[in-house]
Amino acid sequence: MDDLEFVRDLYGRPRPGPDARARVWRRVTAKRRRRRLSWLAVPVAALVLALAFAVRPAPPYTDISGGRAILLSAATRAASTSASSGPYWHVEKELDGSKVIELWASRDGRAWRSENGEIEPVTSPFSMGGRDLTFRQIESLPAEPAALKARVTAMLPPGSEGLLADALSGLLWTKPSAPGVRAAAYRALADLPEVRYLGPGKDTWGRAGEAFSFGLPSGVQRTLIINPATSQVLSSADSGPDGRSEIVLGAGWTDRGPDLP
């Protein structure tokens, strides 16, 4: 198709006159120019948008992996949990896949430990960073993340700042923490840069959860698997051939004490 046929298809036969063809040609070339510019505008606009998003600053506390959101979800669940009742704080765990350890502690300071059924009294059932803790100290912990972080940091021995994540995680299951304190511990852990989200995981019993890790001053990496739907810790495992592993079988208040002779 030549240019005149193209003109006739678009505008019909040109009117007679010496400048008719020139007028029509100007209209055709203008239309073609607009068409080319409109097609050029598409990649240019896409490039502008791509550059805008490339240089756009990330919002604060962005966690692409979703790990922070998972910890905050667990915190919400912990906060909504009713405080359990019962005279004994009881923790049952499987240690290194070979023995079952149980701990009972009463509010008056008495405590007992059982290893594969052998029960014996315990003097100091709770500790943090190598320091003994009493029920009163645990019950007085604040239920606000920043205040809890400051209190726990002050309770750690000098030079043991690398134990902060481990100390906070211990409040999630090894100690009789109030629901608000457990929630604050989850929220404080969510803002610690050393806490890494590893993705979904399973403990050695096959229970599914979400895996998080942090380093200890010894260089060992400790990995926790939590169930955010219940806010419960499922397991704790240390890296290395001699790393300790603990499967949490239960942690909470109970009316059942140890079967003393």
C-alpha cells in the first residue's frame, strides 16, 4: 500500500486543490508521529517506575523473610493466654534424645528434679546468664519490651551482652513468666539484629514450627523452633557435634507435684 492509498483509507479521497495533498500529508505524518511517541512512552514510563521503586527507601523494621511478623504473632498469642494456676511450675523435656528431665518448683522456693524417674531436690531451679533467679525476681519482670530488655541486660553478668537473646528466649519456656512477660520477650527478640529467621522447621519428634537462631558467646549457634499459633517453644538445639538438644514436652503450672517417697 502506497501513501495515497493509506490516506484514502483514513480520510477518504482528498479535495481538489493545489495544496490539498500537502494538507493531508501533514495530517498523516502528525498521526504517525503521535503513534510512535505513544509506543515510546510505554518503556519510558516503565523505566521511570522501576527507578522510582529501586531508590525508594525501605520502611523501618522491614523483614523480607517474615520472621519478625512471626515473632510478633507469637507475642500476640502469648499475651492472650490466661495465666495458669497451680502450686507447681513444671517443665518436662527430652535431653539429647536419650533422657527425660523434669523440674517442679513451688512458689515457696522448694524444687525437685527428675532424670529418668530419679527425683532429687534442687537448690536453685532458675538462672539467667549463670546467676540464680528467684520466683520474686521472675514475677517482677516488666511486660513492656524495652523495659524487659533493659532489666534482663542489667541482670546479666558484666561482659555477657552476647547472652541477651538467649536470656530472653529462656523466659519463653524454662521460667514461670507471666503471659505479658512472655509476649514482651517475643517482641524484644523480634527487634534484636542477631536473631535470624531460618524458615519453617521440624523438631526431632516431627512437630512443625518456625525456626530462629542466634549466636552464643562461645560461637555456638542456638536454634529454637516455636509454634506461633500457641506461642510455645518446641525445641532448642545447639550447633556442633557436641551441641545440646532439648525437646520441650511440656511447660506450665500444674496441680501435680513430684512423686516423693
